Amino acid sequence: MKVDIIMPCYNGAKYLDKCLNSVLNQSFQNITLYFVNDGSSDETEKIAMNYKKIFENNNKKFVYLKKENGGAASAINVALKQKLDGKYLLIMDSDDILPEDSIEIRVQFLEENKNYGAVYGYLQGIDCESNNIVFLAKNKGISDNIKKTFMNILLAQRITYSGYLFKEKEFFDVVGTHIFESKYGQNWQILLPFSFKYKIKVLPKIVYKYIVIKTSHSHDNVSNIQKVQKYLASHREILYNTLKNMGVLEDYEKYIDIYRLLKMCDNSFLLNERKIFNDNYKNLKKIYKIPFKLFVKKVLINFNLRKFIKR
């Protein structure tokens, strides 16, 4: 059996060595890496081509692809059209790290548990400068209840989004070879249709190390409500297109507004905008019944994880 890995990369030279070495040193050996250079202007190509030789010398396939810059989703689309032929599929960012047994233990789980379509585990956040552990996410929003998992992914509740191992046939069955091309949100677009149909398992073990880089899109701290609103407008577009492509927009469109109100509360809390927090919570109560104490607990959880989570 073979695992395909898709790795989009834009100007990732600074962190690429650690990332590619973590793939190279996996205890599971039968891997094909589809590396997509998304129009990088740094040393990405030089480093990638050097590792291509190293991979091939270690009997691992390294497929190098290059395109003009268009964002991670467009880079993933290039790889999805390459007629992948593995049994399992992993999409990972070029600045993150896989523990040595990350693929092996997950392949073993899926081989032994045929009723699951994908498997994940705990995610460890590591500061890029100090190498200190920033957080440990246990992904408690994922369970054997498909509907609850789907809703938690949709509303970004106790979920992290990078580094899932999918059964490849099932992946193409629901995701296909093209996702909506946005600057970010690619993992959201994949997990939503997948979790709508297939169960996902979370193993009680760290399977993915997420390097926290303050300048990246997903950690870009919003400094005012106007920026928050602009950011959430792009999220709305991603969710709208994803649910529309799934054919379930009519049933779940209201949850796009619920997500926006939840995040407005989250960010106004972070920015100490009390009036905006109260106004959004009042609107939220009209369409999404949740006790105030439980809601505040959710906000506090999101307050701690929000800036680290990739969608």
C-alpha cells in the first residue's frame, strides 16, 4: 500500500528542511510526495530539487510541480490532477512536521478499522522562534457522530484543520480533483464534504506538529473590527461555495451566519469591544440557542486557540 502526500509551498525555504526531513524519516516507507511550488521567489525550488535527489536515493518518489502564485488551494488542485494512485492521502503544509511514526500508526488504524474514512490525532503547536510548545489540541470536536463532527467543523468548534490522513478513494469520491481557489480555507473545503459522509477517528497521540509563524495568513492577528469583518467575509465565500458544491446549501446556509456571529463574538472579546460582543451575542441567540455560560466557555476556548488554527 502507498501513501500520497500533497505539499503546497510558497516561500517556505526557511522551514523546508525540517518539514521534508520529517517526511523522509517516516517509519512508513512507501510514500510519494507531490511538492507544489506555488510561485515562490525565495530558495524553495533549490531546496526542493536537492531533496528530490535525496528522496529518490532513499527509494521514495518526489514529484516536483511548479505554478504561478495563486494560493494553497490552487496548488493543491494542481496535485489532485496528477492521477494519484495511493491508498491513503495526506495534505500537509510545508512549514509543519510529522512525528516519525505519524503515518505508520494511522495507516495501521485505517487498515484495522474499515468503517472510518480518515484518521487524525493530537496536534502540537510549536513556536517557530523559541521551539517552545505553544498548545496541544486534542480535537475533541471530532467524534463517531458524523453529524456532530460535521457541525463542529463547520462552526470551528474544538477542531484543528491540518494534517488528516484520508482513504484516497473516499477522498476523491467526495472532494474530487478541484476545490474552490481561495488564499486560505483549503482544509475547510476538504473536511466539510468528507466529514459529511465518512467517520473520522482521533487517536490519543501527537501525529502532527504545527509550526506557529506569526506572519502567516492563519495567524495574522486582527487589530480592529473592520479587519475582522473583512476576514470573515472571505470565510463566508468559502463556506457558501463549499456547501453549494456539496448540494446542501439550503439546509445549512443559516450556519454560515451563525459561524460569523460566533467569530465576531470571539474577536470582539479579544479586542475588548464589549458593545459589539453584546450586539452579536443578542443576534446569535435569535438563531442559535446556547446557554450564556456555555457560550462564554466556548469563546474562552476559541480565544486560546483561534489564532493558531488553519482552515
